[in-house]
Amino acid sequence: MEAIKYPEPQIRNITEKKLIGIPMRMSLADNRTGMLWATFMLRRKEIFNARSPDLYSLQIYPSDYYLNFSPAASFEKWAAVEVGDFEYVPDSMDTFNLNAGLYAVFNYKGPSTDTGIFQYIFSEWIPQSEYQLDTRPHFEVLGKKYKNEDPESEEEIWIPVKIK
């Protein structure tokens, strides 16, 4: 059986982004992603100043999350969109400033349930690269080609990095 070939990332510096969305605490063992997105998508049209139709799935991990990895360790996950400003924030939604920084961006094609891309990133690409993981938010940009569990689905996976 042929090994899956994952894409090499582009290294990008981003400027600050303003996000509006809904955060939820969860863990991999208690994954509530479906509930989070179902809640957000029902209310998405209440955000009037979105910069694009792209969706942001953002994860904020504790600084020791990958040092002491456990599927039961909790983190904060957001379903959000990028906005131009925080002038109008719908009730029961929150704001988040995604700070500028360096990211490894993987253009991934395949079902969102395939964890192999993340195993590749963390166990192969990062250790063999000139970068190390940084303790800033991780996120995925879900654009018009995103189709969730469809094998033809496309998304950008943004991993925060810094030079070793």
C-alpha cells in the first residue's frame, strides 16, 4: 500500500485578524465540534461585517498541551469569521484578536475526519523542519471548497511556528 503524500507547507507571516464567533471548551475525548458548528451556523448571518465567506475553526491550546499530550486535555475551540471591526457583535457571540505571527500553512485535500495530516505535521514535518511549534492559536480556514467529510474537500491548516 502506497504511503499518503501530504503537501509541504508555505511559511507565511500574517497580520492581526479580528474574529467574531462562538468559543467552546472541549477535548479530543469529549469532542463537541459538531455541536459548536451547528450552533454557530444557525447564527452566522447575524454577523454583518464579515470580510469574506470563509469560516475559521480556531483552537487555543494550553502551553503544555503537546508536551503532556492526553486526549482528555481540554482546549478552547472557536467557530468564527473574520471581520473588519468589532463595532457590532451579536448577542452571545465573542470577539477574538488573532495576533500577527509566523505560520506553516498546509493546503489539505481530503475528509475533515482524516487525522493523518495532523500526525504528519506533528510527528514528521515539524521535527524535520527548521521550525518548532509556537504557543499561539492553531486554525483552519474553511473556504468555498470545504465540504467537511467529502474526500474532495479542501481547507488550509495553519500551524503556529517559530525558528528552532
